[in-house]
Amino acid sequence: MTLIEHLYELRHRLGLALLAIFVGGILGFLWFQFNIGPIPKLGSLLTEPYCQLPQELRADIGGHGECKLLQTAPFEAFLIQFKVGIAAGAVFFSPVWLYQLWAFITPGLYAKERKFALVFVSCAVVLFATGAVLAYLVVPKGLEVILHFGGNQFITALKGDEYVSFILGMLIIFGVSFELPLLVVMLNRVGILPYDKLRRWRRGMIFGLFVFAAVATPGSDPFSMLALAGALTILFEFAIQLARLHDRKKARQRVAEGWEGVSDDEASPLNYQPEPVAPAEPVETPAADPQRVRYDDAT
């Protein structure tokens, strides 16, 4: 494919990805108000952390003992429902738009590279989901700790927009932070972060994780900070152990190949004996892909 054809292909893939997010946003918008079988509606899931607070800490808006958020501007509830629906649709339709990006990238990768990329992408999805679930579980405790600072002089009536932004921020911060061990493993695989450096920097990096957790958590409550910092420390230590196993395997390979103990100023121990060349295999000319979208300048 020429450069122009690559650009057209990228435009086509991005268009399908955005279309999938748009359709998912519509379904998420409807899910906000309606149950999906045994799955409760998205609005109930969103307000559940707030509703878990003790009755004496939150305002009873309407006087009926119900748990509701406060709307202080016209169309605020509509915008909240739209924002949450788009976020939910992007998450649940992620296999569709991730496949479009994957289909654009994979033709330029070798089979081994595609295998590693698929493993890393799968691990990234699992880690992000794990971090988001942990954030959802710690939000009620974090809110309760924050709201107890006021004693009995305050009662809480949270604004809908600020509360939703707080919840989504917690989910994103925890989910993205849980990608740290994957980043460490990737840098170790390419040789940028060997195990010896990670072992020497362990204390400083763990201290940096606690500082990051203190700054990154939107609520700034000690419970959320400690939960994020503790989880990141465990994941970081797990990544260090994976790096140790990987470097040990590389060291054994270097010894087996005769590279161990070679000085930087010493010539490499190369084998100058010619090796037999295997006969070339016939290569079949690939047929034109009937499913590939063809473009022209008028598209």
C-alpha cells in the first residue's frame, strides 16, 4: 500500500472505531435509566457508593428517605447521563474499536511481535479493569472518611456533576495507575530497565508510588491514597520479580552462547565457519483481498 492508501485505511479504521463508541454511547445512555435483565441500571450503580454512606451523613432530598444527587443547573442531569453513557459505551464496545486499531497495526508486525503485542494488550485491559473495580470498592470508605471531618456541623448533598466527575476520575486514575507493572516489564524486555537497576531503585520508587498516590487520587482521603499506593507497591514488586526471572534467563542464554565474561574492548567470539544454507521455499503470490476497502481521491 502507498502512503495515501495507508492514510485512507487509517481514516476508515478510525471512522469505524468512533462509530462503535457512538453506538455504545447510545446504549449506555439508555442503560442509565433502564435495567438490563438482572443487571441494575447504570444510574443505580453510579450512586451506590454515595448511598452506602450512613443516613446521618447525607441529606434526604425530598424527605422520603431516598438517596438522590443534587441537580443545580438546567440540563445537568441530561449532560451527566450523556457523559456516563459515552464512557460506559466506550468501555463495553472496546473490543470493537480496539480491533480496528489492531487491524491497522498488525500488517506491519512480524508473527512474534503480534503475539507479544496481543499479550500486552490483553494484560493492559485486565489491569485497567482491576484498578477500576478497586476504585469502585474504596470510594464509599473514602467518602465516609472525608465527610466525618466536619463532625455534626455539616450534612452532605453532593452535586450530581461534581460527584460523577469524582467517580469517573477515581476509576480512570486507578485503572491507568495499574498499568505501571506492565510498563516496567516492557522496559525490562527491551533492556532499558534491567533487574539490577530495579533492585537498587526499589526503595526510592516505592516512596515515589506513595507520593504519586497522594497527589493523583481526586478525593485526597487517606483511605484511597493507601489503597492505591499499597496496590501499586504489590504490582511493582511483582513486576520486579518478573524482571529478575527474565534477566536470569537472558544470563543463561549468554553463557550458553559464549557471550558471558566478554569485555567491552574484546572482540566478540564469532564463528567464522560457513553454515549450510537451506534451500529456498517457493513463495506464493498472495491473491487480492476481496474484503479490503479500496479508496480513491473522491472518497
